[in-house]
Amino acid sequence: MAENKGKGINGPCEQPATCSMQNHRFSASANRFLSCVSGDFIKVFSTATQECIHVLQGHNALVTGIALNPINHLQLYSCSLDGTIKLWDFMDGILIKNYVTGVKLFGFYTAIKEGCIYAIVPQDNDEASDTFRLVSIMLPKSVDHECEAKEMSVIFEDISQSPKCTALGRDDEYVATVKELSLFVYYFKKKKCFSFNLSAKSKKGGNNTFTVVRCHPNEDCIATGHEDGKIRLCRYCVSYQAQLDFTQMFLKKIKIFSEIVKCLFHILYSSQNFHLVSTEITIIDVGLKATGIIQGLVKGTDVKTGLVFDPRSKALVLNGRPGHLQFYSLHDDKQLFNLDIVQQEFVYQSGLQYMDLVKAAFSNKGDWLATVEELQGNTDTPDVQMKFWEFNDQQQSYVLNTTISMPHEDKITSLAFQNRSDSENGHPSLVTTGKDGFFKVWVLRDNSDIYKQSTGWSCDFVGSYHRHKALGCCFSEDGSLFAASFEGVVTIWDASTWDLKYTFCQPPGNIRSMCFGRFNCSKYLIASTDSGFINCWDLLTCALAWRAQINASILEPDISSENIAAFSFASGTSNLFIFNPTDPLPVYVHENVCQENVQCAVFVPRIVPASVSSVKHSWLVRSQLYFLTKTQDLLTFNTKSPEEGLEPIIKQMTSEESLPYTPFYTLFGKKQQQKQDNPTVGLEKTYLAGNKTQSNAFKELILSTPAHVLPPPSVLCTMFVKSLLIPKQTESPEPVSKETEMESENAETDTDSDEEQQETTKTTTNPDPATLSLPLTNVQLTKAQEKELRRIRKTDFSWVSALCENL
């Protein structure tokens, strides 16, 4: 939705989780893989298990197009707004090539002609431009990892920005593009352009505006889609005259429900199955049976619930399909399950009133879930329902416990569970605030009778402050205090007796967001106002501790630390401030964190603490901050830059032991494995270490790299031969270990040890040239064994020769 996953914390934020299903590609390897664009990432899924096997990261901006390499279907091209075209080995997740074009790329198309692609670029390289054109880009042949590709030629001027409005046809002999009510076709060999225009309305009142174009791979046939939902076929005469024959085409043997058709974005065909792409990817076999679903973060119409963290499943929870809550796993980047809250069939019809989910909150352990539904549409009478859901261990899902109709006389503005679980009678409690000027306390009671045991939620207390609208509420960390904002006044209540303790006022302005401090800062209460200030009160002295002029719309406390995140929007950009309630000076500031207004944010605790490089990034150690923009892009901060997360250009993960051995492995790999298993075997002399290290490094390089991403054999042979050459050595004395030196000193007391030491020194300083290239086996002997060897050498064995002569 999306890693997106993105620069590090000093640049644009990571975008790993954006569900941007705008580009998809099947692999030609038995259709076993499916590549999808997700923000500035490319995710590779297995069509058999629907698991994400690789995340290709390296682009610094939104990825706008992906396509298989026509020459090698094990490779994938991608383009991005960062002005680069990258070539990937998607089977192993390796970046092979990086072409720098210097222009923003809004889409591209690969051609059968090697080294040529077609791309959609803005006029004068201005992203804000309304004029786009189709150009051809020549990709240079180079062994370098990164090279420039700036040789371009214009094919079409003033085309649509959308990549689906342009397509190549019939072995790249022509290109077709549509815009508004016009269709243009250009033949490369003939260098002729044909055009066809439609009227705005058809005879039956349909809208003829073009929305998509596709070309037949082998014929002069073009399929076009229109805003009225019709698909038309356009055929050209063999003589290439400007005559077109439009016939309507109907999809047969595809049974799709009406609600799926309305949200259908894309259809992908392969030799064995096809995909329907809406808010999810559905894999359907030839028998029209759904065999799998690939689903990440679903993009809904509006995220009214905000971002909520589920402490039980460690998932991110927010609006999904209409009337549903989606549980999204940040770790696995997939949707865990959908919870139907409204439990009504949703009908897609403009102007129709319907119930939708607007609020959600979890208890501190995730045992209870509270949701609020409101009637949407043009209505003067509010219709509100609140539901309490209890987690069922057997069903591993939430089960409806209590439904309360019209809990307030007006709309509910906020709700919060009491943080502690040891509240009155050992039951949890929930507080809601409403525009009717009241906050209500809801508690779980025992409703058991002689027939069955049951529990239910009911109202226990109602509070107000001069009948002002209650805009928000929150509990302190230990649950002992409760804060409720009534327009421009903050009230503090004792959560055990519900007595009003304090009231805080500030310059004119309503309270936007507020929260209590945590840990060592639990004595502070922080609130932001629509007048452009952040106020911090000391609850012990009931005085204003500090005030900062920041127009913050969101205050989000970190449940794992004392830090608080504040988002402000000014001059068309959003800014982030991380601060501690004890000091108004922020510990971290990130200006222009995104170009849109941030809707909501949440801190998610890390399973393993992260390592940071500087003190100013220490707020990322225990938690990770996620925030959602107005266009529903889910962004986060990463402790590492994309360059640090990228794998080397020629590197592959360790192969499985079950894979068959290659001839290279038989020659070099097996020997190398033996060295690892037995370190005492095959150790070379010191003066050969540099050359052997270079040779072994090259062997490891070529053995661990897929053959289709290696340089040409001519380059490999030269490098391989050079790695085997032994440099000429003038004098390479072998160092003597400290243990041997000590033994030599201890042996000086022996009368015959001097000759032995001289002989040993002579052998060491004047090595035999014939043994220079041979490995030396080092055998570690104990002191007793070395003394025994010296004693044996001093023993006179001349009697053996005399014995032999007698024989």
C-alpha cells in the first residue's frame, strides 16, 4: 500500500503499504509469478501460494509502469517518476541495470526491438504540465551497472497521461493512443498516422469518451473501452486506408456480479488463467473457479475510523470495503481478514442512503471492540448505532455482543476504552462523546438469568459541561483520570468517582486533539487548538507548562515511549514534529513530509528494537510511525535508506541444498565447501594469501550469481585467468608463531638444540621454490610431542644400517 517503501528518514517517507494495483504483469515461467506495483515498490507474488516472495525496491518515487523483458522473460523492466528505468531479475530479486533518462516517466512500453522502449513523458519535463507525449528511448548497451539513456525521439504529441490509453500492436508495427473522443494509430514502417473521432453521445445516449485501448498481438485489431461501459473493436483495412469498422464486443463465459463490475479495474490473461483486479487480485482458472486471492490494503472511499492498532493480532485496522473493518498485517503486507460491521448489503447507487462505519476502538488487550455506524447521505435526522464485539477464541474472530441504537441524541465525536482492566467490578469501561453536549460511560454488566449466562453493555454515567459540544476524550496511562474537551474548554474527571477535578482554558479556539503524557511525562496533558497553538498543562500544579505556535491537526502519543507526534499542514505541505512533553523544543522535525494533508496517524510497537545511527532518530527505536494521507497513501519512516536495504548488483541468496550441482560447483564449490568444513586443511602460506583471496572471491562471485545476469563470457574469461595468476615474489618469509619462539628459547639449555634450531631457521628463511605454489598443511603438536620428536632425531640409528648389511 509500501517498504514504498522510499527513502530513509532524511528524505521522502517509505511507502510499503499503498494498494496501488495500477500495473500488473504475469511472468512467462509457467505463470508462476505475478508482479504488482505498490507505491515505489514492486511486489512479486506466487500465483500458487499467493505469498509475496520478493519486494523490488530501489526507485525513489512512484513506480508508474512495469513490463517483462521481451528478450528474457525472467527479467522485468520498471519506470518511475524519479526518471529511471530499472531492469530486474524478479526470480531472485536482483537489480541488474539502472538507466537514467533525466525525465519523469508516467508509463512505458517494451518493444520487441532490442534496446528500445516507448515512454510517456510530460512536456518540458514538468510534472504539473497538462500536456504529455509519447517518445522512444534507446537503451545503450553497456556493462556498467548505471548508464544514461537520453536519446529520445517524439512519436505522438498531446496524448493522455494514463498508460492504459496507449498500446503497441502486432509485433510493434504500430502504436495506438486515445484521448477524449479521438483515436490515433501510427504505423512505424509506413510512417503514417490515422485518426478517428467519435461523437460525444451515441444514438442511445451513451458516453463515447475513450478510457482504455488495447491492441491485438497478431492482427490489425484494436479494442477500445468507453465511459458508458461498452467495448468496441476497431479493424483496419489491409491497404492501411483510413477506414475503420467498429463492432461492439461482448464478454462471454465470464459471470461477474454487478457490484464487482462497478469496481473492476483491470483484467489480466495468461495461458492458464486470468485475473480480475479490483481492490484485490482474484486468480481464476479455466473452469471459472477462484483458486486464490492476493489482497493487501484495500483502498476504500474514506477512512473515517482512522488508523487503529489491534493489540491482539498486531494488525493495523481501518475502513475497508463499505461497512467493513479490514485487519492488515504490516509485517506480512497482507490482509488478515475482514469484519462485517454493518451487516447489510451495499448497493452502488448515487444518492442512496446507507449505514457506514465511522468509529472503532479496541480495549487494552484487544478482548473488546467498539464500533459506531452512522447513516450516510442527505439526511437531517441522525441515525447512529454503537456495537460491542467480543473476541471469540474458538472462532478466532469478533462476535457481536451488544447493539445500542442512538447512544447519543446526535453524532458521536470520539470514543475511548479505559486503559486499565481492573476497573469497577473487574469489567472494562468505554466513554463516548457526542455533539449533543454529553459524554457517556458504558460498562459491561452481568445479564445472566435462570435460562442462560450472558453479559451486555449499558450506560453507567452521563456527564456534561454547560451543554457545550463534547469534541474529544482520552484516558491517562493508568486510567485514573479522564479528559474531555467541550469546544474550547478541557475538563479533567476522576475516573473512579466521575467527579469534575479541573478545567483548563486557553485563547479562543476549539480543541482539535489532546492526549496525556506517558511514563515520566504522565503528569502532563497536551492539546492542540484550531487557533494554531499546542498547549501543555502540568496536572500537579494546574498551570500551563508551555505553549508552542504550531497549527497541529493531529497529536498521536507513542504507547512505547514518552514521544508525541504532531502533524501540521501549511503552504500545501505537511510537516512532522516529534517532541517530549517536558520540553517544547522538538526532538525531530521533518518538513514537507508529504504533499497532502495527513488524515490520521498511529504508533506501532516494534517486535525487535531498531538500530539508529544518530540520537535524533532515537524515537524510531521502539515504535514505528504510520500515517495516512488524503489520497489514502500509507506512509512510514524507515531507519535505513533504500541503498542500504538493496542487495548488491550481482548477489543471490544461498541456493538450496536440493538444487543440482553445476560443473563450476564441482570444480570450485566443493573444494571451497571442504575448506569451510575443515579449516585445518588447505591453508595456504602467507605470501600467497592475497592472490588466493582474490581468486576465491572471484569464484564465489561467479558461483553465486545467476547465469543470465552475468557479464559476457569474454569479460569473465579475462577476469578468471587473471585471478588464477600467481604474482612473482622476491622474498616472502614465513612468520614464526609465538609458541614456536617460546619453544626455541626453552630448548637452548639442550646441548644439541643449537644445531636443530639453525637447521630449522635455514629451512624457513630459504624455502624450496618448488613448494611455493603448494598448500602447506599445518599440524598442531603439543609441547610433549615436539620434545619427543627432538629426542628421536638425536637418537643414533646407525645400528639399523649395520643390521641391514648383515641381512
